[in-house]
Amino acid sequence: MSAEPAPASAAPEPAPGPEPPTGGGEPVEHRALVLTGFGGYDKVKVQARRGADPRPGEVSVSVRACGLNFADLMARQGLYDRLPPPPICPGMECAGTVRALGDGVRDRQVGDKVMVLARSGLWQEVVNVPVSQTFPMPEGMSFEEAAALLVNYITAYMILFDFGNLRPNQSVLIHMAAGGVGTAAIQLCKTVENVTIFGTASASKHDTLKESGVAHPIDYRTMDYAEEIRKISPKGVDIVLDPLGGSDTSKAFNLLKPMGKLITYG
């Protein structure tokens, strides 16, 4: 890259990114966020990497946006045992465009916009992943929206429908309702007829929660949510989404209606 300044009349150039492989050339160098050790933010470093061509059954993706999940923060602190030891590139979800195809890949094309889901390794500008871990982006969705979709919405969907068996006319308690999984759960609850949603969050978020479909937002900082729910629904609720654990799990269990379901996650 030239160190000379551009003429004043020149339009600003876009930020440089990895070029698609032209076939036969060396894989491009790209940047990656690498966890060099467990601890604070100082343990996350930007490093240069030179990737490889995609293997059979893989696609190479130019990453445009990455998701940041609570599990990533736990991993940085050494509290997430599903991550290999450092140095490692974290990142469970991203979105970008397909830049190269490995042998045998038939259902993706170079230039396709995709979402990617993996256990780790996606906080970098170029990733090679099995094609089965990529999903076409819906028309009109931004890369930022796509990068924040998979972990939150798959988690919420499995909780509500696979484990919770959500049905019309039921009630649901969503803890941390303004968070990623909480937001997804609220939207998914609205796809089922006449579901009553209780949601815990700080008071500053209650107006937003009401607009999104939460019938009864509860300020967990100033109220006992179990008491507030009993005032409105003496028999309790049908489903509780519990990312809290500890004593709150016991409270949640005691809030359940007969045959109700408590799903812990996180």
C-alpha cells in the first residue's frame, strides 16, 4: 500500500479486504482476532494469518460481520470449557460472501451471501468452513443482522418449541428479556396465538419490551418477579426460560403450572 496521501479531490477508498482467490495463487493474508491467553481484553490481539484453500466439502467466506455472544466473553475468561486452549480465534457466528469453493461443493456459488455457525474460529476476515455450516442470507438482510441471528434465534427456537412445546393460550416467563435470546424469544412467541409474555429487565427497557410484545415487564432490581407474576397469574406460568441458575431456578420451578416446563440454558 502506498504511503503517499491521496489528492484532496480523490474520493475516499474503501477499507482494504481480502481479494477472492484467482486460482492457483497463494492464499491471501488476512487479520484475525486471537485470544492469546485467558483474562481481560488485553488478551485479545489482532494478528495476521495466511489461510489455506478450502478443503473438499468446504467453502471460503470473506467475513463482513461477526457476532459477539456471552459465551465468547466467558471463553475469554477461561470459563467456557468447549473452547480449545489459547492461542485460538474465538467467534461462533458471522456473515459474509462466499469467495471460493472446495471440491464437491454444489449448493453454494462464489458471491453467495451466507451466515456461518461454528464452535469457534470466526473472528477473522476469511474463514473456511464445511458448507453444511453455512446458511443463505434472506433477501434484504444486512450482514450485521445476519451475524447476530443464528446463535440467539436457534437457542430461543429450541427452548420454546423443541423443549418447551409452546402452544396457543400459554404463558411464558423470559428472564433477561432485552438480551439477544430474550429478544428472539419474544418475537418467536408472537408467532403463536395468544401467548402471554412476562419479561424481566431493568426499568429503562420496559417501554421497548412493551412495544415488542411483552405484556408484563418486571423490574428485577426493585421487585420480586415471582410475587409480581402470582398477582397477575396466581397459577403461575407454563414455560420459564432460565439463564440465571442458582436460587432463581428454584423460584422458577415453583412458578410453574402443572405440567409446566423449566428450561435452563447459557
